[in-house]
Amino acid sequence: MAETITPMKTEMGWVMEIPPEMAEILKVEPGSLAILYPKGGALETEILPPPSAELKEDFERLFNKYRETFEELKRIGD
């Protein structure tokens, strides 16, 4: 039985990781993301490549640097 993928809701639409077999069919890199959003009564999509190692490292560094700030914002509801 096929696995069901549930997109993650964001403020502007939904995000989901493209499964490897779909990435192969679409000829995109494994780990790419599909962004789904409503537009004009239809569902639009955009495909983003997976984040680079450099971007992941920058994110981790900044997240750790400002961890307390992010936790406080989350606690007070942003």
C-alpha cells in the first residue's frame, strides 16, 4: 500500500517533500520541496531544490545563536 504524504500548512499555502520516485519522474533532485498554494480558483505549485549544505549550516548556527529569542517569541505567541 502506498504511503500518504500530508503537506505542512504555512501562512501562504502548503509544503511537502517530493517523494524520491516522484522526483525521478519530474527530473528534480531528491529532497526537493513542492509548494502548493491557491490562486484564481486553482492550485498552483512551485518546486524548490533541497537546501544546500551551506544553507543548512547557516540555519543551524543562527538558530542556536538565537535559540532563547525564538523560544521566548514562541512562548508569548510571536
